[in-house]
Amino acid sequence: MIPGDTPLQIGSHSFDSRLFVGTGKYATFSQMREAVDVSETECVTVAVRRINMGPGESLLDFLDTERITLLPNTAGCFNADDAVRTARLAREALDSELVKLEVLADETTLLPDPLATLAAAEALVADGFTVLAYTNDDPIIARRLEEIGVAAVMPLGAPIGSGLGILNPRNIIAIKRAASVPVIVDAGVGTASDVTVAMELGVDGVLLNTGIAAADQPVRMALAMKHAWMAGRAAWLAGRMPARELAMPSSPTTGMINAS
Amino acid sequence: MAGPPVQVTLNGESRDFPAETSVSELLTEVAPQGGRCAVEINRSIVPRSRHCEHTLQDGDVIEVVTFVGGG
């Protein structure tokens, strides 16, 4: 946590780190564990899938759940019913009311389906879930999700896995300005500066997966991401200088020796 | 004396189990290392508290899920 800052509060959960990390796409479970540890995240996303009926390692063997909160997602769901069903299965398996709600419109764009997301959010909130809702960068959809009672809105920076960064910063600012629940940018982060840019917009956190897992050196990138969120958050709290059209000297303009 | 085996669909595949197989017994085969998982039969979650009592029926469509890596 940045000195003087407050922890990020989501439902009954409190996080000092404002970085959330996904556990998918790593070369090995060991690499995933190392990246997660180095990032110092306190919350990772996990997906819900059919059990692999055979011997072998399992993801949860590589996560210290004493220290790290698991956030199940509804990835792979393309309608509200499947998302609700998946969230309920996750809750049964984990005894946790937390869910990252994702309802995607199609497999090509991987963009969230706003109408299905609203419907699923309504059902899950009514069923007692603490819903973190993945959405597009539309301030109106974000407002509707908040009205429904989600615990956090998660606008995308860019499409999932694209690494294009924060494509629409003005909309992210608008979402944050209007929100009274935490705003966590999720998806599209490609490198450390994208995380810093997001945090400097004033959002409450950033979630990323591919930006770390698909880097040439994921563990090194995880370290970069840790510094990136802290730099962005501290800069936001510090209050940046106003941008100016014209230059202004940084050294005194008096007391100079005679010019030649 | 137990009845004939039951035929179910388990995670998309057709399987036979002895009559009176409970969900707990199913899991000892399907998830031998234990770990976090959830069981859904015919679109209805069978809570952990009922795993010992709930027995598989002929025609059941069963999903057993766990957590994997994801973003």
C-alpha cells in the first residue's frame, strides 16, 4: 500500500495491493506461482472447468490461499444463465461469495455482452454474491451495473489478450467520476506503463493476465507490474502538475552572469 | 441386494456406475486427490453436505468442476 493511502475495499475484502493477476496462459504452474509471488498481488482470478480425471498437479496446489484471495471468473460463458450457473458452482467449490462476472458476446471479439451482463449481475446480486462485473468502457452500462448492486465495476482497457493498453481513457475517467463502488480496469493491459496510465486516471485497481503471462520473461514483467501500479497510484495521490501549452523555466531567470 | 448399474453422462462422457453409488464415492474415483470441486446433477448443484447421501440415478447428467488457470 502507498503510505497514507487506504486499502482497496471490495465487499468484505480488503486489499493493500491494487494489482489483480490472472492465473491463465503460463508455461507452467511454477512460473505462475513465481509471477504471482513477485507481483505481490493479494487476489488472483481462476476459471471454473470440468475436472481433469487423471493424475497430475492442480492449480490450487500452487497458490497460497492463506495470503491470496481467489476470485473465480465466469469466463467462457456467452449467456447470463451459464454465467449464473458457473458462479454458483464456484461458490459451492470455494465457499466464497466473490465472483468476477464475465459474459462475452462472441469468441472473436471477446467483448462483454452488456445486456447479458446486466441480467446476470441482477440474478447474482439477488443470490447474495459479491459481484465484480467485467464490462466495456461505457459509462452508462457502468452506472446501470452499480444501480443493480455490484461491488465493483471492471471496465476494459482494450479487448482481452490484445495488449493494446487503455484505448479510451476519457471514458474510464467518466466511469470513475460517476462511480461510488471501486473501479478496476480489467483486460487489454500489455505492459507496465499501461498499468501506470490506468492508475493515474484515478481508478482503484487493475487486473491483468496476458500482459504478464505472454511476456518474454513473465516473472520479470510481474515485478514491473508491481512497480507500475504503485507509481501510478502514488502519482494520482500526489496530484500531477497542470499540463501547459508553453514552456516555463525550472531554473531562476535572475542573477545570471552577463551574457556574452 | 443392489440393482443394475446406472448409466450416466459424466463431464460429457457416458459412464456406468454400480447402483447406489453416492456422490462421495463418485468423487473418490474422479477427484482422488480431493481438492476444491463442485458437483452438479441435472443442472442442480448437490451441496457438499449431501454428497454421502445423494446417489446417482440412471440418466443423470453430471458435471464435476474445479478451478483452473484463467484471467
